[in-house]
Amino acid sequence: MKEYAIFDMDGLLVDTERVYQSIWKEVALELGLTPSPTFPQEICGTSGETGLAVIRRHYPTVDPVLYHDMVHQRTMQRLEEHVDLKPGAAALVEYLHRKGVKLAVASSSSFKTIQHHLGLTGLLDKFDHLVSGQQVQHSKPAPDIFLLAAEKLGAAPEDCYVFEDGVNGGWAGVRAGCVTVLVPDFVPIPQELAGAAAAVLPSLEIVQQEIEAGRL
């Protein structure tokens, strides 16, 4: 078992990615856009200029900041009072915390959003550090956010698990040199990424048994 673990949040710990994706499409239609079938995979896990570049590439006629801000505001309104945990999330975080593993969240969301979602789910006090995409220059799939999380934990990247659901986040974990475990949400994991990761698992519910069996 590794002594450090870094978790993505949306789509991995909390079941919010589907809400985001629904609202990306909803707002696109309101703006008179034809939803791009590959946009969901490319926007997932991004932030800042990386995310805006994805919007520009798929929807060159729209103001990317306006589109992003409309989606973010509406999503936060829908998640204001309730956020669902993904299956096995609470049990895995509690298990690792009980074992003395130092924990961090590294999410493309804002620091305020991370605090809000984890606070609603009761997981906030289990994490030693929170890292937001706002704190790094390059968002996922660049490794910056996981390298910063490892630094805050006082760990070498290779001594850290990274738990991710997305393709961009998965590549970020691999490129950071972390032991990257993928638990896909709604976007399938490409074969090349699956081969580079430590494991691709169907649910967080089986991570503990994989660790205890020595496979992670």
C-alpha cells in the first residue's frame, strides 16, 4: 500500500460530472449551437485556458467565457444543497484515512467548489490537502496539478496513488509519474491510456480489495 493518495473529485468521488455534461449540452442548445459528440470527453477534467481552448475548438462562434460561466453558474445552483457520492467513495476514503494514508484532492474545480462538495458529503475533514486547478498554470492532461498535490503531501509522485475517472486526468496522473488507478465514469478509457495506468477498475468499491491483495 502506498502512503499517499490523490483523488480527483467530479465523476470520481462525487456524482457531478453527469450534471455538468447535461448542462453543457443544455446551454449549447440555448445558444443555438449543435452539440459536438466529442466535446464531453475533451472538456472533462479541464479548467482555465485549456477548457476555453476546447470550447473554441468545438464552438468557434460562441464567446467561450460566456458559455463556461453560464454552465458553471447553473451547475452550482443545481448542486447547492445536495451532492451524491459515487459508490464506494466514502468507504475507500475512510479505509485509507484509517490506515494512515495521507490524502489530497486534486480537482479542476475551484477551491470553493471543492470545499462545498466535500463539505456536503462529509468527506472534507478526511483530506490533508485540497488542490484546485486554479493553482496551476496548465490543467489536466498536463501533470501540474498532481505534481503540486504530491509536493503538498511531501511525497514523491511515484509514492502516490492517483484515483481518476477521466481521460485528461488519467493522462495527467500517468505523466506525473503517479500510480494511476482509473475508475471511468461516463467516458470510456482509451486502450493506450489503459495500458499506461496501474489499473482500470469498474468501481471504487473494489479498490480496497485490490490493495489488500497486493495488486495496487
